Amino acid sequence: MPVVHATEEAIAKAAQALARGETVAFPTETVYGLGANACDAHAVAKVFAAKARPRFNPLIVHVPDLTAAETYAEFDATACKLAEAFWPGPLSLVLPKRPDSGIADLVTAGLDTIALRAPDHPVAQALLAEAKLPIAAPSANRSGRISPTMASHVEAELDDIPAMILDGGPCPLGIESTVVGVTGDAPVLLRLGAVPREAIEAVLGQALPLANEDAAIASPGQLERHYAPNTPLRLGATDVHTGEALLAFGPNAPQGAVASINLSASGDLEEAAASLFASLRQLDDTGAKAIAVMPIPTNGLGEAINDRLRRAAKAR
């Protein structure tokens, strides 16, 4: 199916496709997702097959709001506080799954927890309203590859596998949701993302520790190698080697690269996050022998940007 502009008619057809057990790609404020009816195990299996995604890696279920989310998971006071502060928006919560949730076991990788979020994008919200069902949706790309932030990225990755690719323009945030686990005595940061850790800590009134890297996988984004281009990355670069492309940041980019993209010449981390994945895709297509990546500060959104780059640079 070709890319279709996300008109009301197209969204209605996409909702019908989801109800038939097909997959649909759609934009969120973070990245494009490949969605299926979260209550239909056969439909969810198509998502895993399309992405070649390991079945031990759970999916995030998209819902319109907190009221809908409470149908599928148990919310304590902390979870409610976070949902009220950040929904709709780029925060996913991993919570105890209700026994009668109706969510397919494949979505949660057989765990007794479920990842939920309410997206803050008009197309995603319109699709949820029209479909009237929970949508399980990881990023719409092959597993481990660069996440898509434009409809053309989805088409390049998945071609005609989705029944439809709804084009809602570039994703404004450009980096995946932050994932917080609220299943024990204290919340845990499972995946760095578009909501900075400091913002969540301000709402909680306490520190938010990052889950141990050797902890069991409880949410998407915890695999060591992820978000990766085909071209090797060289992190922390202050110069450019022969044959390298450059992913720059800030006003003092070195010269001599076969191709160069500056995530933000002014050093703005929000601008850098929004263009990160699209820039990696562009440099991956240049034929460079490697991509040199300039240092990026680790404060605010820089923590999530550096997380993505570190996982992308992991040796194959």
C-alpha cells in the first residue's frame, strides 16, 4: 500500500484495517509506529514478523487517555500522578497487567506487566478514536534499525507490508518515549526518551534510578544493540578521519568529512533530538566508511540522545 496522506477518510480506512487484523503505520509525536489490534494475537504476530523482532521484547500499547489505560493495567497513586502530568505525551508506563485485560500475551512477551502510553499526536489520537481498540505499536522499522520519523522512512524499511502508511508529516520530537516502570516499591527508568529524567523526578519529588543493564527485559528499547545504521559509528569525535561522514553538534564542527549534518549548530538539544534519526539515515546513505559523531552534552534530552548513539554504535 502506498503512503497515504492522513485525511479523515484515510484514518477511517486504517481503523477498518486494524479491525480486520491488518497492520497500519502511523505517526506519533515521537516516531512512526507499526500498529495492530493489541487484543488480536494473530495481528500482533504480523508486527513481530514484519520487524523480525524477538518475541521476548514486549510492545507498547497505545490508548487515548488514562481512563482507557485503566481498563488494561492497575494504576497506583504514583502511576496516576505520572499519567496526569505527562499524558497525552511521550511517556510510557510499565504497570501490572489486569488479568481480564484482553491484551494478547504476545504483546507483553508473556509478562504480567504491560507498557501503556497515550500519544500526543492528532493522527494517532484520531486513529485510536476511530478504531476504538488498543493499538500495540513499536517503531515502524526492522528490528535494531534506525527508527522512522517520516512516512518515507517507513516505506523504505517496510515497503508494502503495512496495509496503510498514514503520512502525518515529520514526527516533532523525533526520539522514542521515555519508559518508566511502576511495578515495585519505587519507580524505575527503563528507557531514556523524549521526557527528560529531570522532568519526571520533579513530578515524583524523588530520584528516578535507571534500571540495571543486565536486568530482565521489561520494556522496548532495552536491547544493547538498537537504532543502528549499517555504517559504523565513532563516538566522541573531535576530528574527521579520511572517508568519514560527520554527525556534528554545536558551532565548531571539524572540516573534511565526505558529508556532514549538524544536529544543532546552536547546541539546542531539542532540535538535535528531533533530527537525530533522520540525520543518521541520510549519512548512512552516503557510502562513508564510518560516521564520526561529535560529543553531545548529557544533560536533559542529551541523556536520551547519547543512549541511542551508544546502542547504535555497539559492535555487531
